[in-house]
Amino acid sequence: MPQDFTEGGFQWAVDSSVYTVRDNRTAYIKGKSFVTIIDGFLVSPNVEILQVKGHDLQFTHSDHNPVSVVFQLQ
């Protein structure tokens, strides 16, 4: 993705402290399975990001961990 993809006041809402996706070809093994962050929100300039939280559920029921966000419209 180009670095200027979010020009025009758009911004990303991402919790960089929680991995959001894992390799789903095998069962999840903490510390061994491939994990990374791909989930978040692209937010328009008229929206203020109040909170972004990744939920580390250890990929219990999915190959993704959920991300929640609190917004305020401007």
C-alpha cells in the first residue's frame, strides 16, 4: 500500500499491541504460529477516534482477534 494512501485527512485506527490474524493452516500455538496485525479502521476526517482496542482472545474461535473502536462524529 502506498505511504500516501491516507492523504486528505484520513487516518488509521489500529491497536498495534494485539495481533489480529494468525495462520489458519494449522491449530494456533502461542509463540509458534505466524501472527500479524491486519485489522483496523480507516477513518474519515470528520470522525474523531476516541479509543481503539484489540481484544486478545488467543484466536479461540477464529483466525482473527476482534478490534473495537469508539468514534465521535465531528
